[in-house]
Amino acid sequence: MNIYVDYDDCLCETARNFTGLVAELFKKNVPYENVRFFNLQKTFELTDEEYEKMMIRSHTAEEILSLKETPGASDTIRDWIACGHNVSVITGRPYSSFEPSRKWLDDHGLADVKLYCFDKYGRDNYIKNGAFNLSPEDYRKMKFDYAIEDSPHAFRFFDHLPELKVLVYDRPWNHEYPLPGDNYFRCFNWDDIRNETIACLKPDLLQ
């Protein structure tokens, strides 16, 4: 099996970190539960200058390495790998953040996971001359059996995979979003994801 995993807010608690950054940088207190829009500039009511400042700060090595793991993520992924499955993390982060993103994975026992930076959102303008290491053409050649994703804006990248099962990690910004097909399943934690992928696991890992 080939498994696609999104990075931010699937593997780690990026939006929760953003609420702390906004409080620190701009003295704005926005509870995580009020992060209702994937558009963070709209969510936090930031000017263009403030948004750029926040995004540059959030992509520094220090901030990336400080991100807390979403509970159960690394354990489940390691079990998939132990069963012989291929796991690829497909992130919308620009390639300039690749090294600390790679280190975060390695530090969480995910050295066998592949990491690709893919322009899912076209929002890397805060990194001048931003680049990605996975082109749209090469991405479309990749085949996946499962995808774990939180952003409805990324669902369009699954259109070429009609058999794909998409496990949507429930977050405030997608909670009311209607799932686009019968192959989409809402999951509230990594226990749900594990249960949806139970066929991927060996019997001794189910105990």
C-alpha cells in the first residue's frame, strides 16, 4: 500500500502553534476552536504585513522543530511501515523548510518516511522565489491507496485517484465542510485513522 499523509494539522499541531504566535507577535488572542478558516490571514484578521511576518516566523527551523505531534501519529505510521507499506508526507510547505521538516520527522522516529514539498495552495509568496521539490506532473504520477488530509483546498489533488480512500482529519476549518464523495471519511483522531486502515496492519500489531 502507498499512503499519503499531510504534514500540518495531521502529523503535528500547527494551527495551535499559530494561535500562540499571533498572541506573541500581535497581542491577538484567538482560541484554537475559532480557527474557522483555512485562510489564516482571514482567521486572525491580519494585515498583509502581519501575515507575512507570521508566516516567515512559522517556517523557521526553531518554530518547525517546536511543533507538538498530533497524538498517535508517529506510532500509527511506524506500524504501517513495519507492515511493509510506503508512507509519503506531502506538505504544502516551501522547500526552504525541508531540512527542519525532515529533522522533525527523524526526531519522531519517522526516518523511513519520504518527504515532498508540493505547492498545494499557491501561498508561498511570503518566501521570496519560493520553490518546491515535487512538480504537479510528477505528483500526478504517484499512486496512493489512502490519504490523510485536513484541508478541503487539497482535495482537488485527489481527482486522478478514483479508488483512493481519503481520511479527513477533523479540524475547526473543515468541520462543516461537506465531504465530496463516498470515498471520504471523517476521522477525529489517529485512533480513528488506525481503525480505518486496519487492513494495513499485521495481526500482532492489532493487540
